[in-house]
Amino acid sequence: MTNSKTRFTVALLVSAFAWSISAAAAQRAQGQSVADLRAECFRQANAAADMVVTASPGATAERNSRGTSAYRDCARRKGIRP
């Protein structure tokens, strides 16, 4: 069984890690509003969806998939909620 010092150390490390992630996201978003960040993500999603050849049979599903994936990836990189 682990002792209390080990548990305390792990708890501190986990909280410090969580704090550093939120601080990094805040620094990225500093200077830009969330609406601006979302607009940029939508532009990237539309660009990704426009790369799909529309003559193929499953074009609509492929466009939706690529657009959604691009938007979520961008939102994660920017530190905003998708």
C-alpha cells in the first residue's frame, strides 16, 4: 500500500500539470477573442471540406467528416471548446 507522502506528491504533480495546460491555453488565446478563434477554425474547416471532389458518390459524407475533423483539431490547438 502506498504511503501518504506518495499520494500527496502524485496529487501535487497532477494539479500542477492541469494548471500548466490551462495556463498555456490562456496564453494562446490572449489577445484574440473566442469568436475570432472560432471564425479561424471555421475557415480552416471550410477549406478542408472544399478539397473533396464533389463528383464522387460519398462526397457529402466525406465533406462533413473532413470539415468536422478539421474544426475540432483547430479548436484543440487554439485551446477552445469545440
